[in-house]
Amino acid sequence: MKTFLAFIRKEFWHILRDRRSLIILFGMPVMQIVLFGFALSNELKNSKIAILDASHDPYTQRIIQQLNASDYFTITTSIQDEKEIEGLFHKNKVKMVVVFPAGFADLLSHQHQATVQLIADATDTNTANTMVSYASAILGSFQDWLLDQQTLPYTIHAETHMLYNPQLRSAYNFVPGLMAMIIMILSAMMTSVAIVRERENGNMEVLLVSPLKPMWIVIAKAVPYFLLSFVNVLIILLLSYTLLSLPVHGSLILFLFACLVFILTSLALGLLISTVAGSQQVAMFMSLIGLMMPTIILSGFMFPIENMPWVLRAISHVVPARWFYTIAQSILLKGVSIFTLWKEMLILLGMALFFLVISIRRFRLRLN
């Protein structure tokens, strides 16, 4: 046991002396939390729009004031002719133009209907759709105000409730997926590179003549990365709670246990990569490309799995990040208990044990 602890202590000092490893281990999570939490957001704020008001009546002025008063839009210019619209889009000065026809108020008063054109730059389809939706909602609120001025026999109001994320903050969706990506990449990459480096430098043969069995040598090298990855989870959770106001509605102990199981799975995958890779560069490439792409694409983090073809949906079931993302999102945002998540937890735990057994067996074969 003393020899095993000495191996772990040696590996810890080796990591702490390597500044590049420390920057990767602790700098990447902080940087990605800041980027995903503040810079990369699918929320719409202060989008530049232009107004073409051919009516200039109190109704159009009220709508324009509501558009400008919202956090979604900033009116940067007013134009007088439709011929100016294309020039604004070509110069990227605005993302949308709101066009009011002549006699807007008269049309509403006499014909009880009027059309407002929302012309959006659809080179970015998601932004265009979101802007049109927000502008339509503002027009809908103006219509409700008009209806309140009249006496109608029946009135139907749609009352909307957004559960678990009422502010529709994108950071609440990014953080669980970001945890999965950071844990998977760092744990697998650092473990695979560390073991391959020992083999490249000729140190593995020296380690194998020690009193410890090969399996315990590998475990001793993985333990520091296991603990450091868990420290990363705590850092991400603290930053998310303090900077991004991420709620923790469920059991924190259950969530941390799920993190430990997912870290174990990632370390086992890193060990598996080390049995295939012949150099540190190959190990790093396989970790980044072979694990990062499935984690981003097939975990539900960036793209809904339900929208994918059945082949990709089937493949996503063997991606550990998918199950961890579901568990993290359910515990943190929905406050779900183990009685609801037992199936996902068992699948993740089974994956961790399966990959660990396969990795150790392949490592023994590689040594022989």
C-alpha cells in the first residue's frame, strides 16, 4: 500500500511541476465557462433594426416605442424608401427592417386589419427566426392593447409558463453540456497522454519492474487525474453558481456522485486510447476528435437528439456524455431524484465499469 501511495504522490508532483498541464487542467474550464456563459449565447439582445414608417400615426409610433423599449432591439435608423432596405443589409448595418404601410391607423379603424412587414436578414436563420418571433410578440401585445379598448363578448388569453428556466437563459443549457465536454476531454486526454509519454520516454519498463502489478501502476497514474477532474467539477459548479446564477434544485450529493462516475468513464476511455495510440500527438488527436465531436453532437448538448436520423439516435446511446448531460440537467434544473434517474445512473455506471475492464485488459495485452 505504501508503494501504491508513493506512486500516486510521484504522479501528483509530476503534474504540478508541468505548468502546461496545469494551464490545460484549470485554465480551460474557467475560459470555457466565461465564453459559453457570456459570449456564446442564443439569446437575442440589442439587435439592430431599421424602421420604414409610411404612416406616422399614433399607432405606429406606439409600436416603434415598444420595439425600442425592449431589450431585444435597438432602432439604429429610419428610412423613407423600400429601395434603401437592401443597401442596409448589404452593409450589415441592420438585421431586420420593420415596414408600416401608409394609412396604418385608418386600415385598422375601417378594415379592422393591417399588415406590418418584418424583413429579416436570413443569412443567419436562427437569429432571423428569433427576431421575427420577438417582433411578432410585441405586435401581439399591441393588438391586445387595442382589444382592451373595445368591448367584446368573448376574450381568450393564452397564459404561458416557462418551467425550470423562466428567463430562458442559454447558460442554464450550456453548463451541464460544458461539464460533460470538459470532463470527457480533459480526463481522457490527460490520462492517455500521460501513459503514452511514459512509454515513449522508456519509463514504462522501469515502472513495470517495481513491486506493484501493472494494473495498480495504471490506477496510480489515473488517481491524480481523477481527483483533479473532480476539482474541476467543483470549480465549474462554483463559477456557474456565482457568475451565471445557475440554480441547484436537486441533490448536490447525487450530482457529485454522477460526476465521479462520469470521470471514471472518461479515465477508462483515456486508458483505452493509450493502448491504441503510438505517440502523444496521436493520443491527443484521438482524445480531442474522437471524443469531443460525439460529446458535442450526440449528447443533446448543442443539437436535439430527437431531430437526428435514427442511425445517429441509435449511436448516441453508446455516448456516455448523453447520459451524463441528461442526469446533470435533470438534477440541477428540475430537481429530479434518484428514483427518476435510476435508469440513466445505472447505464452510466455500467459504461464506466465496462470501459474500465476493457481498458485494463487491453493494457495488459499491450504490455505482453
